Amino acid sequence: MSYQCGECGHKFKKASTHGACPACASRQVRSLKVAESVAKEKPTKTKIEIFTMTVLWALLIYGVYDKYIAS
């Protein structure tokens, strides 16, 4: 697991035994694994999800048109 210092930006592989950055001795150390999982993109929609969403929007628009505009 990789770590990065929040103060000086030093990246290191092993966590120190006292939990501080080996370069500047700062305690603002964070795991890079957590940062990578936050930065992941959301998966794209599948074709069935896009089709279902399109059909539902079309039904909603038709229902509003039929009830309020066409009457």
C-alpha cells in the first residue's frame, strides 16, 4: 500500500512505525488507495438502462400531453 504526505507531498511505500512522514516528520499521512477509489469514474449506462429510461420519459411526456394539452 502506498502513502503520501499531505504537507510535503512525499510518496512512500511502507507506513512508518510512528505514523509520520519519513521526509518531513509530519503526521498528515494519507493512504493513496483511498484517494484512487474516490477518483474512479462512475460506470457508463448499459443499453438496456438507456432504452428503459427513454421509454419511461416518453411515457411521461405522452401522459402529460394527453392529460393537459390534448384535452
